[in-house]
Amino acid sequence: MKTPILEEFKLKAIDKEEIKTALKTYRVGHQPLYLDASKLQRDRLIKLLGLLSNVLEEQNLSPKFPYPFYVITDVEDIWTRFPIFKSLEDLPKYYQFEAARPTNKEQKVLDFIDISASNIRNEDVQLCLDEFGRTIASQRIIKALAKEGAKLEKLISILEDENVR
């Protein structure tokens, strides 16, 4: 496996067949990618992201795992499954570097990552994310209740101390 370096995802047209061809060309899910949609108007951007999302779902690919698919745009008020950034400089730096030949130890780690990534592609990622969301929500409720209980216990101990005096 080669080192995952951020690469630009380029489209010639906004249609389903062009997107399917580009997904194979750019190896979506095997390396981090970004789509520079900063010049697109809001309605064309929404159409593009909808088509892209549908094609990714058909091919059982996730825009977040194992490697992210970032979208660069100035439009803020849209909901999408893709991570959105305002500029190329805002993208995570750990994918932006010059490629060098990896050492043997690094190559072993990259091979392990490749095997792990193939296991992720075999899973239904959206189902896992939904399960994580449900688990996180219940843990947040438990945390809030524990905080409230701690505050009440502290209040009770203060009141008991005042009654003792």
C-alpha cells in the first residue's frame, strides 16, 4: 500500500455516470480526497452532493471511513454527510506532505492499515455510525444525571452541616 496523500477529486460534469467513473479513477475509500466546489452556486452544489452521496451509498462507500472525502465550499447552510471546509488550508495537515519511500517498519504499518481498511469496507459503515450515535446519546444522558446527582448530594451535605450547627 502506498502512503495516503490528499488528492483532488475532479469532475468534468455533474451526472451519475461521470461520478461513477471518477470514483473508480480516484480510488475513493483507498486514499483521502477533496472536492473543490468553492466556485459552485448553492443549488448546483446541493445537486452534486446529492448525486455523490447516492453513488457512494450504492457502492457501499462512506465519505468518512476508512479515508475521508472532504468538500471545500463557502456555502454554510447545507446539511451533508461529507466533512466541509472553507479552504484547502483548513484541511487536516496530516494528509498533506511529500511522499517518500516508507521504511520497512512503516510499510508493515501501512499494510496493516490496508487490511483494516478492507475490513471497514466490508462493514455497513452507516449502520455502525447510527449505533455509535445511539450509544453516545445514552451515555450523555447518564453523564447529565450523574452530574445532577452529585450536585444534589453536595447540596444535601451542605444542608446537613448547617442543621448540625
